[in-house]
Amino acid sequence: MDDIRAKAQELGIQPDYEGMGGTAHRVPDATLEKLVAAFGGGPAMRPQKLEAPRDLHCHLPEADRAWGVAVQLYQLRSDRNWGIGDFADLQDLAAVLGDMGADFIGLNPLHAMFLADPARCSPFSPSNRRFLNPLYLAIDRIDGFDPAMADADAIARLRQTDLVDYPGVAAVKLKALRALWEKAGCPDASADFRRRGGTDLDRHALFDAVSAHMVAEGHGAGWASWPESWQDPKGPHVTAFAQDHAAQIAFYRWLQDQTDHQLGQVRDACKAAGMGIGLYLDVAVGEAGDGSGSWGHPDVLADVRIGAPPDYFNELGQDWGLAPLSPAAMAASRAAPFGALMAGVMAQAGAVRIDHAMGIWQLFLIPEGAGPDAGAYARYPLDDMLTALARASQENGTIVIGEDLGNVPPGFREMMEAARILSYRILFFERDEDGGFLPPPHYPEKALACLSTHDLPTFLGWWAGRDIELREQFDLISPDTAREQAEARPGERRALVRALAAEGLLDDTSLADSRQAPPDLVVAAHRFVARTPARLMAVRLEDLAGDDRPVNLPSTADEYPNWRPKLPGTIEAITASDIFGAIVAGIRAERPGKA
């Protein structure tokens, strides 16, 4: 089978790889055969070095060390929203945070989801990254809204739940949105928005209309579950549907126009609040394999999934269930689709965070019928990907942050620094060889620093070891591994307390013995991260709210309520709390920023 290994190598598919800890892995020949077939025998990948283009780099203005708040938008509670955080909530939050000195609001991906199956709620598994999720619309702020369009009783119930009821929210919102649209005379999107959206917008709107029709007929919302004759967007069945349902397709284009407009209002609210960066938007690493982004789209590999090899957090590896952009298509087009995607997101953003930034160099791909243990790394045309990214960044004046966590290839972070892509540094991971926490001066200047992120526990959850308990509960680690990690956590707590004490941020080192983190310790940890030279520092709203629950437990689906927990209080209650004020005051002491 040497021929298949040689052919794979020619296409950029790596027949061997080194896992975390230096473990060598040989990719099964069956995996290589399937990936070569999925790539369609495309053009050979040009030999490349892991380095940035010399004449082009991302936008990175000279500025003071800034800070901001990372928000899961759906989590926001208010007395006026419809059971899910919306863009009006975000405008209110921007005003408060801007007044406190924050320079940005970081958001979970706002990509378009499956409106016909709203229970598919992971923002990192979208239907289409080029468009937005209309469930975030503040319907009461759309021109023409009449309170009679709202189901007040249902909305009151949705507001009171501790978990977001996505199907319930979608039902009341889509009903009211249709009433608004009909009252306005069933308009299409504006001519300018349609011009900017082009054929991608038309296809996405067509997908949403067909998806709703298919669900009503008893099929799934994703195209892979539809009858074969409906799986081709250019086939006769879909073409006839488009002709017969032009008004419904216009409705979905109108939804995207309204959503884009309200996101623009949030961007303007951030600027009015004095934020130097404003919106910081997250970009998922791929799309659902049965969503509108992969529906008949030659640039997306619908029968291949992105994942990760086995590591400390998951001994079985991870299958993220996401369809990647085709490396062969990127090589053939000089990464034009990737550039267009990034430019579209950057149009509204002062900063973007690229989830799993190593994806611009390589992704761990799993072919149909295989598990993560049989995956392989496939290379992308790095020079083209970086050039497309840098050009979009410069044209939009957008800072780029790359999530460089996990199995980071040697030289990748150096390439990021040269390209002026900020590294993503998390307190929990910044350790020395003995497990000690690196002091603030060891953090790079070209970075965003934070305590944790959406795939990790909150600070309170980590301190109490709740993350270990959950991983064992859902069989992500063995009981023996769980016991080892639980026995190691007190030592990790002591190491953190020593680091905080060494910086003069904490006097009482006995705090490490308690599983309950007192406020002084939480504030000290945030000041520690804020003290680093990193250009940006982000604090999670969950930590500001004193929440100990994770928003997501990787490698679980329905076992844990991923992407559904709401914050423990309203925006007003959280921002008025003692812990919120103390953490913000501590951050501002380290990063005074604007007066």
C-alpha cells in the first residue's frame, strides 16, 4: 500500500503524526484511501514552510493593554427578552461594560443554525458560517412590532427556565417574525444586502425553506436525511420548489437582513460606549455536514469530519462532527472561499477569534465510518490561507486571535506572531515543567490572556474539581484517570496560590485547602491574568456572575445540557453584585486603559 501513502502525501494528507506527549501514530491505509477519494484527487499541495508571508500581516494597532468580557449571548437573562439573550440585551450590556472601561465584548459564534430543528443548538456546529442566527433578534425592536404579535404567556414561561428552551424560543420568535414580515408586505431583503450576500445568501434561504418543508413532511432538518432527489440544490425537485415558494425564500433572506442590521446596531452601541475594539466575534472551525454551507457546495467536504486525536482530556479522541473546507479546493482557489468567509465575519467585528487556529495549517480529519483513533492530519495551503486572512483583516481593520490550544505543531506559534495573529493563552495551561503556574511576565505580548474558555470549567468549577467529576460521570475518562486527576487538583490549587502570593496578590496561602474559592482568591486570579503583558485580556461573564457550571462539556451531546445553561441572574443583578464589582476593579487596577 505504499502507493496510497505516497498519493496521500502528495495531497497533503499526513500518513503519520505525532500526538500529544510525543506519541507516534501510523494512520491506517483505509483512512488514507477514504480521504484521498474525498479530496477527489485534487491538485498536489505545493511544498510550504510553516512561516508567515513576508509582505503581509494581520491588522494589529498600537494600543494600551485592553480588556473585555467574553459572553455566551444565549445565556443572558433580562426582564424583556424572550427566553434567550438577544441583541438588545447586548446593547444594554455594552453600555454598562463600556462605562466600566471594557474595550470589547467577546461572543460565542453567531452563525446561522437549523431553524427547522432549533434543538441543534451548538454554536460551534452551525448550518452556515457565512450567515447569522435570527433567534438572537430582539423582535420588540423591529419596526412595526405590535405586542399582540407576541405570545406573552409562553414568553413568560421561557424567561423563567434555567436552561434555554431552543424549540420553545424558536416557535414564539418565528411566529412573531412571520407576523411582522406579513404586516410589512412580505418584503425581500434589501437590494444592497442581496448584492452582498450573492448566491450564497440565495442558497441559504432556499435551504431554510426546504428544511422547514422537509421537517413538516417527517424528515430531518439537515439535507443528508432528505430523499435523494432533494439533496441536490440544482435538481428538478428543489428547482420546482424554489419557483413555487419564492415568497417563503424571500422571508428567510429578510430574516438574515434583519439580523445583520441588529448586529450592526450592537457594533454601534459598543462604539458609543467608548469601546476601542467593540465586537469580538468567534468563528467556528467548520460547519455541520448536513447544513446549508455544505449543501451542494464543492468547497466543503460533507463526508469528512473534523476532530482531535486522543489527549489528556479525552482518552478516546474527539469527533466534532464538522465538515471542513476542502484542502484541495483551497489549493486550487488560492483560499478564496476562506477569505470571503473571514471578510464577511470581519465586516461587523473589531476582533475575531478563529477556533482551532491550527486549521489554517492542518486539520485532523476523520472519514465516514471511522473513529477519532483512525483520523489523519491534512495540510492546507498555508501561504494562501494566511494571505487571504491578512487581507481581510487589513481591509476591515480587524484584530485576529487564533485559538492555539491542543496539539500545536512546532513553529506554529512563531508563525502566528510573525503574521500578527494573537495567541490565545489560558491560565490553566500556562505551566512550567514542574506544574507551577508561569508568572505574568512569561506571557507573550502578542496574545489574548484569560482564565478559561467555553470548553473548560469556570474558575469556581475548576477550583472545586467539578470538571473532573463531570468527565468521569459521562465516561470521558476512566475511574482510575479521574482518581489520578482528582488527587492532583489540590496540588494544582496550591501551585496557583503560590503564584498569586509571589505576585503579592494573596496573603492567605491556606486558601488552597478549601474546595470553595473565596472572593479574594477569585479576584487575585483575575488580577494575575490582567497583569500579563498580553495585548488583550478577557474575563468570562460566568466568572463575573459566580457560576460554577460549564457551558459545554466536549464530547457529550444530549448527556449534558451543552449551550443551554442561563446565567444565574439578570444583567442588572450580575453587574450590581459585589463579586462583579471586585473583579472589574481588580482588572482595572492592572489595566487602567482609558480614563
